[in-house]
Amino acid sequence: MTILKEKRLRVLISAEEIDARCKELGAQITKDYAGQSVHLVGVLKGCVMFLSDLARQIDLDVSIDFLGLSSYGASQQTSGVVRMTSDLSVPIKDRHVLVVEDIIDTGLTMKYLLDNLRTRLPASVAVCTLLYKPENLRTEVPIEYIGFTIPNEFVIGYGLDYAELYRNLPYIGVVVDNEAE
């Protein structure tokens, strides 16, 4: 691991735990949206692994779209300023939208996104996040589906990155300083 030469990773959530939770969330979403189709809106880039695994566990008609938002850049902390880097490719009017996010940290990005999506008149809009950090929350946002509640640590893997790297790890890890351990 190039950037993390002097550090190591501690597994916070294993690949097996993620897989089991995706199955549980998929079953719950299938039950909650029974008889309807669901339009998954993934927030790039971190959601890709989670959205792919989750979508395969939903036993309904599912459509998928993506948008890009940024508030971190190459930093480990949010700037607090959210900007849209890419928009949806199809209208969401009258659709049941389920926003799929990798992590809700401060809530600022999700609040911005939900406010934006509601102006597009979907039939409903709900949130499914893989990770939730309540200790760092700056604004309340409704979250219907939470994969895992985690402590306020910087995490990478399974779609989450550090300087655009480590998204391909099959688990979620925490960077640990070798000297501190």
C-alpha cells in the first residue's frame, strides 16, 4: 500500500459482515417497497461497491442512477461546502427514490442532497447508508436504513478511499499508526 507505508490497517467490519448486512438490508427494502419499483441513486464514488451488492439483494424492479457530490477533496475531514460534480441522467419525478450512500458523517452532504432531490418531485425519497457516524453529526437527516453505526474514526475500504486509493479493499478498515500501537 503505497501511501500507507508507515501505517497499518485494523479491520473494523469484515467482508463477511458486510455481505450479511447487505442481505438483511435488501430483504427489508424488498419488504418495505413490496409491489413497487425502486430507483436507487448512488452517491459517487464511495457507494459503488455497496450499491452493487445491495441491489442484487433487492427482489423488486430496480433502476439505478448516480450523481457525484464532493465535500472532502483529498482531506480526511469535510470542508462543509458541498458541490455537485455530476447530476442524475434521468428524471426522478413520481419515482420511489432510495439514496444509497457509503457513509453519513456530518450529515451536511446528505441534507444538501435530500433538499435538492425533493425539488424534483419524487414519489418518495429515503436514505440507505452503509456506515453512520453519529458522534460527528452536525445536522439531523432522516436515515431509513443503516448498515453499521461506527465510531468517529477515518475509515477506508469497500468503496471508501484515502486520496482516491483503497476503495478495492473487501472490508472496512481503520488506519492505525504503527508507532502508536
